[in-house]
Amino acid sequence: MEFLGWPTVLLLVCISCLLIAAWRSTPRRGKEPPGPTPIPIIGNVFQLNPRNLMESFKEISKKYGPIFTIHLGPKKVVVLYGYDIVKEALIDNGEAFSGRGILPLTEKLFKGTGIVTSNGETWRQLRRFALTTLRDFGMGKKGIEERIQEEAHFLVERIRNTHEKPFNPGKFITHAVSNIICSIVFGDRFDYEDKKFLDLIVMLEENEKYQTGIQIQEKGNSHFTVESLTRTTIDLFLAGTGTTSTTLRYGLLILLKHPEVEEKIHKEIDRVVGRDRSPCMADRSQLPYTDAVIHEIQRFIDFLPLNVPHAVTKDTMLRDYFIPKDTLIFPLLSPILQDCKEFPNPEKFDPGHFLNANGTFRKSDYFMPFSTGKRICAGEGLARMEIFLFLTSILQNFTLKPVVDRKDIDISPLITTFANGPRPYEVSFIPR
């Protein structure tokens, strides 16, 4: 072999030394979570069923375990499948997994503003604002529970005025739930026929109209721009209306399918509350069966099976796997709410999932419809109060009558990419 010459050899030795030094100075990151081999640019899209992502994730988890990597196009996503791994990430390592994962669509629409999609100090400040300032506004002269009871009364009277005619209750429920947020943000409720209120509902349902963003000069704290506060207010309306109203609509459909469950609720409400006063939150501990039904409704409908995406805020180790900073995380809720060890026959609607043998209410750590950890839904307390008071008020006053044979009622969800919802239906409300 021809000799390269001393200058060339010296150059190669120097380059080798530099490479070795650089390699030694680089932190050994460790292996990242395994997963199916992606196709360049396309990723794993052909290995995922967009109509039933959860089934695809279930099959992948069987091969790779509770933590695995998929590629949505060029975007790398770490999926957490099951209670133990989600708890380990979102609770035990809550700070590291407290980032909000941003998908291209949400980035374009929300621009990282508002309590739902913001990150870092902006998110902390806006969350504190939502939990304290708006809560204080909502209290005013009336407690928030009293506001919900008042709205439940208006809802009951509106239903009574249908005179037992069958109708889809979706609009009535959406208006009632929206009025609670209106009373918090604006200090008062709206009449159900108020044009401004109806326009607001339309705009909420067509959320794209709100996504233009507002560009102004920042004043005071840089986290509180008009854009961020506007986005946060919209987040409160969307989260405080859509999820709760969907849960209530779905719950009524399930009760139509299961009249024996409805009848037990009627008897329990009659025994504890009676007919002469409105249900209140203090009644919940005395209504274990009703409370179990409400929990089972939320478990069964599995409203957000994928959860809202998270992201790691720093380079993180989880179960000996390295996850680089800013990696998108899917901490799935569906495998937790559908866990067959915690909830036998999870595909079946069964209030017994939340009842002890003696009929008392049974708590479960697997009950995570609002997610968990630092990014748990800020409106969880309000939503749970609304669902309980609205549903008990309706069932205190009415019996549900289907317009089709009960065997033809389909309570399986309409599955979309991100959320599950009830199929369209009509019901007659028969005064009790």
C-alpha cells in the first residue's frame, strides 16, 4: 500500500483524537423506546388504523410493551399504554412530563396561547389565573353550586315545556352547561332564546372563527396579552361546555338503554332528596348508586381516549429509556379506563365497577377521565359538580322514554380521531 506521508497521517491522528474526545464528552443518552420501523417521511401511518387508533396501539403494545415509539409522518411520538406507565410519567415524574405536546393543526390554530396549548411559565401563570381569578369572579354573590342549581331549574322547566314530545336533548343541555361558564366569565346567565347567547353557541361550535389571533402590544406581565387571555377564555368555554354536555347527552342515552339502572337512581333520589328541594353536592355521599352510575358513564364513554398530547420539558429517562426534550407524548387514557383487571368486562356498562359488595361507593385510582398529574383538567371540579347536579335534577323530575325499541338503542360511541361521542337520538321526558 502506498505510504500516505507523515503530514497526512498526522492529520488523520488529530481528527481521530478530536472525534474520540467529542464522543467521550457527549452524554450517553441510552436507548429510546422501541417501536415499529417507520417508512421515511411517511412514518408508521400505514400501520395505524385512523378509524380506531386505540386498537392499533393495543396491538403495538403487545409486541413492544407499555412504552413504545411511533412516527406520525416525520414526527416522533412516545406512547404510554396502561395505568402503571402513565402514573409513573404524569405523577411520579410530573414536572418532566408537564409540557403540552403540540400537533401541527393545533399549532396553526392556537399558536401556543391559552391554558390548553401553552407551555412553561406562560402556562403556569394562565393556569393560576384560571383557577383563582376566574373562580373568584364566578363566586360573586352566589356560590357556584347555587348557580348550577339555578340553571338546572331552568333546564328542567324548559324540558317540561316540551310536553313529553320526543326531541334530541343536545341543544338544551349545551345551552344549560354553557350558561354556567357565562355566569363565571360574564357574571350572569343568558336567556335560552337570547340572540347573543345563541350566536355565542354557534361560534363555539364553529371554533375556527375564533382562531384568527389578536396582535397588540403587551402590557404588564408578558404572559397576559389580549391574545393569551382571549384564548384562555375560549378554552374555558370549549372545555367547560363540550366535554360536560357530551357526557350528559351520552349518559341519558345509556340510561335509555338501561331502564333498570334509571329506576334504581329514581328510588335513591326519592329516598335521599325527595321531590320538594333541589339536589345538592352534600347529597352525593348519600347517593352511592347514583354516584357510581355517573362514574361508570364517564368510564364507559371514554371521551378522550388519546388524552391531550403531552411533551417532555427536558431530556428524561423513563424505565431505562431515554426520551429527548420536546418529544411528543401520548399518555393514553383508554387502556386505563378499559383495564379488565380493575373493571371486569370493561366493554359492558356496569355501575358495579364503582360499588363495593355492601353497596357503598368504591373509589378507583384508574378513574382518569380528566387525565392526571400537573396537566389534569383545570375544570375537573366544576365539571363533576355540573354532571352530578344536572343529571340528578333531570332524573328527580322525569322518567326517560325512548322512541325506538330499547334493543335497537346503540350506545357504542361514534369514534373520531380524538374524541368519542354518542350517536344521535331522541327521547321523551315524562314528568314523575
